[in-house]
Amino acid sequence: MTEKELLAVACEQFLGKSVQDIKNVVLQTLEGHLRSILGTLTVEQIYQDRDQFAKLVREVAAPDVGRMGIEILSFTIKDVYDKVDYLSSLGKTQTAVVQRDADIGVAEAERDAGIREAECKKEMLDVKFMADTKIADSKRAFELQKSAFSEEVNIKTAEAQLAYELQGAREQQKIRQEEIEIEVVQRKKQIAVEAQEILRTDKELIATVRCPAEAEAHRIQQIAEGEKVKQVLLAQAEAEKIRRIGEAEAAVIEAMGKAEAERMKLKAEAYQKYGDAAKMALVLEALPQIAAKISAPLTKVDEIVVLSGDNSKVTSEVNRLLAELPASVHALTGVDLSKIPLIKKATGAQV
């Protein structure tokens, strides 16, 4: 230091010592303060902020060396290194970070460029689409206008064609009306001619056909009326004949009915008079007919063979039939045959 007081202190401390000794004292003082400051900082802080590290050394070491008459004019950290490559590793990390940031920056720049390019393309496409849309709208409007014009032209053409056809139809109608009137006149004339012809023909037919036909018809009518009268008279005669035959047959039937009724009446009176004897006679008269009807199927039998050898059984069956006969007749006619002596004798053992 150049100040007198500090220069005296420096002389007191270093008088008689060599320059090398003075350097060693100052160096050791600075190294001591440097070590104390290193203990308060991290390696990253020392490595990344050397100016702050040097400033701290100056601030701490300046009072001590000042008391020795020494002034620190300049103090810088020339280099920071170690023997285990820690600081170099920090540099690599920093380099990797920088490289990463650079890559990120490049990627972001490329992304921004791509985005901007896409936006530009989109704007270009939007402009192109708008232009195409306007062109399409213009084309559509043109086509619509063209269609409208064509439709109007077609309508006018159709109207003209229709008017022409209508006019032609009117002319054809007029011509047809004239033709119809001509045909009507001709038809009237033809009808008049035909009427005259019909009158002539009618007169001719009257003269040649109608009068003879009426005469023939009158003759046929007279013949038919005569035939009709003849048929009516024949029918009346036949009806009278049938009526008389019917009356005769009715009289015969009535007489036969009266005779039969009289016979039945006399028969009933006889039955009533004679009572059971008459009924018995009636049954006896009917028995041969009943027996004939019953035995009719047996007349067709050539031979009867009795397979049972028991003659007494056959006899018993015959006796049973004879015993049941009076009861059957009594049930059917109310006549008791068991009172007849002959039947009573024949069936006496069973009755």
C-alpha cells in the first residue's frame, strides 16, 4: 500500500524478508481464506459462478492482508479442476443439457416451421377452395341462368307449336264440319230416295204379297179356330168320360166298402155273440197259414241229420216247444189254446 500508515505496517511485517517470502505469506493467507470459502460453497457454485467466488475471496481476505500493509488490487480464478474428473463430468452434463436444449430448440423450430408451413398450406387451400367455390357458384349460376333461358325458349317454342297445332286442329275441324254438312245433305237426299223406294216397295209388297198373305192367314186362322173347337169338344168328351168312369169306380168302391163293412160288422157281431169260440175258430183258421210260413224254409231242406245220439233229449225239446206254443199264441192273440181238448191232451203232461 502507498499510504504512509499502511506502508509503515508493511515495513514492520516484511522488512528484511525477500520477495519470495512476501509472496509465500500472501499466498498462504489467500489460500487459507480460499479454503474457508470453499467449505461454504458447492462444487457447482464454484464451477459455474467463478466471479462470485473471487469476489467472496477478496471480501474475506482483504482485511487480513490489509493489516499486513498489502492491498489486493486484483484476484481472479484462472481455473478450477480436480483429480476425479467431477468438474469435467459437470461440463459434460452441461454440454448434454446444452445439446438437449439445442435439439429441443431445433425440434421446436422444425415443429413451428411445420406448423407454419401447414398453416400456410391451409391458408392456400382455403383460398383455393374459396376460389373454386366462387368458380363453382358462378358456373352454377351460369348453368341455372342458361337452364332458365332454355326453359323459356322451350316454353315459347312449345306455345308456338301448340298454337300452330291448335290452329291446324281448328282448320281441320272446320273442314270436317263442312264435310259433315255435305254428308248430311247427301244423307238427307239418300233418305228421301230410300223413303220413295220404301213406299214403292211397300205398295209392291201390298199388291204382290200382303193381300195374298192376309187371305192365306185368314184361311189358316179359320182352320185353326175350327181345330181348336174340335180339340175343345174332344177334351170335354174325354173329361166327361173320365168323370163318369170315376163316378162308376167310386160307386163300386163304395159298394165294396159297404159290403166289407157289413161283413166286418156281422163278423164282429158273431165274434161278440160266440165269444171265445169265435176267437178260437179264427186262430185255428190262421194256424195252418202260420205253420206254413214257419215251415217254408224247411221245404228247401232235403235231409235233416240229428248228430246227438240221445233220443230222449230230442223228444224233450219237441215236448218243450209244444208246451210253449199255447203260451206264445195266448200272448199274441189272447186265445188260450190250452183249453182245446186236443192240444190239452197233447201237452197235458207239460201244462
